[in-house]
Amino acid sequence: MHDDELKITRLDPSLYNEDLAPIPHGKRSWGWFEIFNVWSNDIQSLFGYSLAASLFIIYGLNGWAVMAAIILAGFIVMVLVNLSGKPSVKYGIPFPVMVRASMGVRGANLPALLRAIVGIFWYGVQTYFASTAVALLLTALFGDPGGQFLGLSAIGWLAFVIVWLFQLAIFWAGIERIKHFLNWAGPLVYVVMVVLMIIVWVKAGDELLPAIDTIFSNSGDYEGSDLSAFLAITGTMIAYFAAVVINFGDFTRFVRSEREMKLGNLLGLPLNVAFFSFIALIITAGTVALFGDALINPSEIIERVDSLPLTLIAAITFFAATVGINLVANFIPPAYDLANLFPSKISFRIGGLITAIIAFFVGALWLAVISRIGIPGFVNVLGAVVAPFYGIIVVDYYLIRRQQLNIQDMFSSEPGSTYYYDKGWNRKALTAFAFAALFSVSSVWIPTLAALDGYAWLIGAGLGGLFYWGLMGKERKRLAQA
């Protein structure tokens, strides 16, 4: 679309502010490298490393098959985000605005609110985990004075506050500063990891290849067949990326072209994940050769090596990696989602501030309270419930509206406007969501379905799209005739 077509002519303060408005093509500065680094930062967390390393061990599957499963998951996620990201490249709008087309201009607040709750919760938790890296650095430099409050030492509290303020400062500086941080953090983490891999490789020497063979052998505790192990690995990796899939438009609205988005996704997902997993494999095999154990937790590896320079470098790297994924998956999305609730009162910045304040208490209470009382399970249910919205959005945009939106009516609450539906709510979309959400909730609560891992998210999304397609039959026919 031309930039003049993206200019909103009727400003409804209940639906519009500058942060939600379409970004003209002339003001977009993101290319394939920025999208690549979105995914680099998403995988390069402490949990991402441990997950990648563990997949080679716990399933007892041939290592090449594990790599194939990881790459397949990368391609599947790439297809999913190409679909969810394309509309925002074309129209320059974030996820909560995009979902107005299917849910209604008021109904869009439901998926936005659910996604915001999930993001805020995990933002707080990840802030705590990022602070453990800073605490490691501070302890190595100054020692630990002791003392404890709510499960955190004095050093732990200092580190937590430092991380919280650092993330807020980057966010407050704006999306360009966030872009620069992601572009810096992604390559830095890779450089450090490659150096660590080379060090481990050299130290392990001739013992490295036998250690890799040991990891590649069928020695895991998994009791299913090789096919079920392959599918489980693929599903696990899909589940890992699911949080970003639905709101990927929050990032692609800044991208100059669809071609750059797709190139960034290709390099950032299947290829990036394969390379990252290879590094994790070599380092894990090196720990077998050096220490006799397959260590998948980077913190444990650093403790075993017992080197101050390595501890300092690793702490900075873990900190950058965890802050990166927090900005991508848990900070930017809730900021837009909250801004969508009350656009006249909440800007993108204020939404981020609200996110940070609530997340501060989540992170501060994580160790002593929240991790012990079942709240994470409740949040996981909300995360699963969001899946049907992906199917509804994709079916609405590609199959019902044939990739054509009325951008002016996306910001209009006038009765009779395209996305007003019934007082701003598309009841058919709500019905489709409700039926599909029953499966999504069951996939978390029922042990048999919980074994589906990432496939439960895909099935929930598929059911949401299928029910929506069926219920919107009259709308399909009307749009086809028009």
C-alpha cells in the first residue's frame, strides 16, 4: 500500500493513538538482519540452551535425527510467522490492531488482554533469571555478604533491581534502541558461544568425538519409538517459539518489505536453530569428555571450569541473552496489548511501564512464593488458550478477506463499519474461540493430552481456524460476491 493510504483520516480516541497507528513504509528501518536477531535473542537464553542440549540426551535418538527434528520445527515455525507477520508488513499495524478484523474493534481486547497477562508474568520471571547472571558476576568480583529476604540474598536483590532498571531504560528509549540492543546482543552471544565451543573442543581433544558418539547413542530414558521421539522433539521446539508466533506482527510492522521478513525468518529459524543446537551439542559432548557428565546447564559448566575471566564473560553473555528474549517475547507484546485497551490514556511507553511495575513484583516473589503455589500452571493455561486466535486471524485474513483490509475501519467504532460487528464484538469469532479453547485448556490439564507438547498449540490454532471458517459462511459468500 502507498503511504497516503495508511494515514488514518478519522481519529477515534478509543481505538487510536500514534503507537497503534499504521507505520508508513518510508519510516520503517528494519531489514532481514533485525528479524534474524529477533529469533537469535529468542533462542539464546539459558533455558533455550538447556533445551537444545537436552534434546540430544533425553530421547535416546540418533543425533542426526535430533538435528532433523529441530530443523523441521524451525521450518514449521517459519511458515507460521510468515503467515502472521505478512499483514503487519503490508499495513504497518501491531497484533492487537490486526486482530480487530476478525474479533471486532472491541473484541480484540480479549486476545490482547490474555496475551498481556502471559507476557507480563513471564517478563517478571525472566527478569529474575537474568538477575542470576548479574548476581554471578557481582559475587565473582566482590563476594557475597550474605543475608536473605524473600529467598534472595543482598547481592540477588541488587542484581534484580539492576536488571529491572536496565530493561526499562532500554524500552523507554524507544523501539530503535531496542533494535540496536538486539542487533548487538545476538551476534555477541554467538561469538562467546563459538569461542567457548572451540575452547571445550581443544581441551577435550581426541575424547570429543567418542563423547559425541555417546550422546548420539540410544541411551535416554524415553520409552517410545524413534518416530514418536522425533515428533516429540519437533513438538517441543514448536512450543518453545509459540509465544512469539501469534504477535509476530509487533515486529514485522517495522520491516521494509515482505522479502526481508521472509529472509530474516529463514536465517533466524531453521538455520539459526540448527547452528545453535550444534554448538550446544559440541559443548555438552565436551563436558562429558572433561567432567564425565553431560552438563546442559551453562551455569554448572562455568562452575566446573572455575575461571574468573570465563565467569565474567559468561555472566555478561547470559545476561544479554536473557534480556534479549525478555524484550522480544515478554515486554514489547504486552506494551502494545495494554495500549490497545485504552489508547487515549495508555501509550506504548506507559504500557511498558505498567508491564515493568507488575513484573517487578512477579520476579521479586518468584523464588519465595509464586513458583510454589501453582500460578505458573494457571498462566500456562492462558498461554494455551491464546492458540485459537492464531487460527482465527490467519483464516480471516487469507481465506475470508483474501488479504484485503479496510485500514480506516480498523480504527472506527461507528455502527455499520466493517469491523464493528455487534457492538464491536464478532460473536461468531468468540464462539469459534470458545470451542477451540476447550481443547487448549484440556491440553494443559489432562495428562494424556499434555503429552502432545507443541502439537497441542497447533491443534488449538487449527481448531480455532476451522470453527471460524464454518461459522463465517455468510460473510465468506458476501465478500466473495463483493
